[in-house]
Amino acid sequence: MRTLTLCSLLLLAALPHPAVADPVLAVTYFDAHSVRPDLEPLGRGVADMLMTDLQQGRGVRVVERNRLNEILGELSLQRSQYIDEATAQKLGRGLGATAVITGSMTMALEGMRIDARVVDVETGEVVLAVQATGTEEAFFELEREVAGKILQGLAIEHDPEALATRENLTLEQALAGAQRIDEADLAYVERLQALRVYKNKRLIRRATTFTTYTSSSDGSSSSSTTMTWVVEDGGGTPLGPYLFAKRMGDTEVMEQIELEAKRGTAGTLILLGTSLTLFGVGLPTMIVGIQAQVDAVDYDDLGPTPADPRAVLGTISVVTGAAMLAFFHWPAAIAQARAKWVANFYTPERADELIRQYNDEVGDELGLSREDILQMDLQTRRPALTVRPVLAFGWTGLAGRF
């Protein structure tokens, strides 16, 4: 047993140790405080240069700036907003980072100071804080000093000399570069916001099926499945034909739907009124006729007694009224059922044409290109088929959806 245990330990020791995952760093925009407001964009310049210099560390992966802007937008955070430990942790989780680097840059008359904090995404604690101070002319040396201290503090293998190989620029050149970064980021954020608005406002035609279950009075049931299509907005909410026609500016279909609704309501009211009238007239007539027929019975002569016409007419009137009362709601129900499906008023080709025109107008208003929209569609493609059950209760014609 001891020999077996010793062999097992030796075998485990000989196995390769699992590799530690490479660190994934996210660098947020630095807060900038300066006696010269025109130098405040350098806070974003510091972050951009840190993204480049930190990649000198062995195995380090740095989250790209566009992805950072995207998550900032999703979390409703401003790029200029102060990033505390809790916010950095939430931001890092959204980016899939292991650590988030944030900080500030202060420029005063006596010089410049860059502070950086490293927040562990898992614990939300600041695991490292570094700083560098000097003159404005030493701006690039201070940034590289901060980058080196971060790599060293995180025990990431790197070549210090590689950080010094980048050619220094003038402060004006760095400021111009930071301003270009700022403009590009603003354009990217505006594009993301426009795509979100477009995604909610656009319309989509989707295929759908609905299954109808019908039960009869004898207890048997049957089902049938029908394939059709619906028009949905960006949130997945189906649009009825009236609302679709209204968005398309199609007054002809809107008037047709309104006319069918009025006719259905009028038909229902006519059937209801007629059935109640037949009841109101036929029931007393039937009673009077039956009573007259009873009074006319000759008990001395037990032969057949002729039916009173009033009883016959009254009975026919009551039966007809009952039948009409059972189905009086059908005209309105039929009109309402037609008004649920866009397919009842538009062909697929016509609907696609109108949807394409509408979406193009929305995209043009938001300043989006077809490439932007195509990229969004590829990233957020959804299944085209949904199932919508419908339950019908017997011969009454009542239907409910769930």
C-alpha cells in the first residue's frame, strides 16, 4: 500500500501544473484635473497609451477601447464619470476582465501627477495603487513609469527597456492625439446609441404558427396548426394591421379596417336586436296560442285538436330568436379576428416592401449606414419561428389566446 501511494504521489508530481490564465486588463478613462481646461483630454490620452504599454507584459491582454465604450453605454455610465471600486468591478465583469485600471491625472502650476488604481474584478478591492510626478515636459516618461509600476506590482513579466522604445511627442502632439481619440470615441458611442434606437423602432416580418384546439359537446377534441406571419417591432411586440398601416401611412387599409369593424359591430347589434325582438314578440304569442289551444279542447270529443296558428308562429319566433342570440357576436368576432393579422390585408411581398422603406427612413434619420445595420443584425439574429397556441371552446365560437 505504501508503495502504491508513493508511486501515485510521484505520478502526480510529474504531471504538468495547470497554466494560470493570462491577465485581462481593462483601462478606463482617467479623470483629468488641470489649471488649463484645454489639457483635460490628456486624461483619455493617458488611458490610451497605457493600453499600448501594458501589452508589453508577457501574456497580458488589454480590452479594446470600443468594447469599453460599449459596456459603458450598456451600464449607463459616462466616460467622464468617476469610476469607484464598485463601478470598476461591475465594468470589469461586463468586459470579462480580471482587473480594471482607473485613475486620474492632475496638472498644476508646479507640475503633473498621474495616479492609477488597480481593482480586482473578483473581490472589488484595490490591489495596487501607483503614482508618478514630474513636469509637463516629462508627460510620456510619467505615463511609462506608471505602466512599469503596474506591471511590476502585478508580478507580470516584462522588459522595462521595451517601454522606453516609443518615441516621445510634444505635449501639443499628445493633446491633438487625445482629442482625435475623444472625437472617435464620441462618434462610436453616438453610433451605438443610434443602433439601440434603431433596433427598438425598426419593424421585422416573422413567420409564426398557431395551433387551434377545439372541443365538442361529446367530449372529443381536435387540433389544427396554421402557418402565418406577423410584423413585430424591435422589442418583439406584434403589430396589428391597423397600427402597421398607421406607421406605413396607409390610410386605405386603415379605412378598410375601420369599415369592417363598424360593419361587424352593426351586424352584431342587428342580430342582438332582432333576436330580442323575436323573443319579446314570439314568447307572448306562443303563450297566448297555447292557452287558446288548451281552451279549445273538447273533452267530450277526444279527437285531435287543431294547432293554434299563434302557438306555431310564436314557437318559430322563439326558436329563431334563440338561434340568432347564440350567434349574435359572430359578425364583430370575425371582424376582430381579421384585424389581428397583418396577413389578412397585405401580401408578404407588399409588407416586405413597406417594412424596408420604413426601416430605411428610420436608419437615415439616425444617420446609420447599411453596413452598421447589417453588422447589428448579424450580432443579434433571432429565431424566425414562434408558436402561439389558440384555444377555442366548442360550438360557441369563443376563442382565447395565451
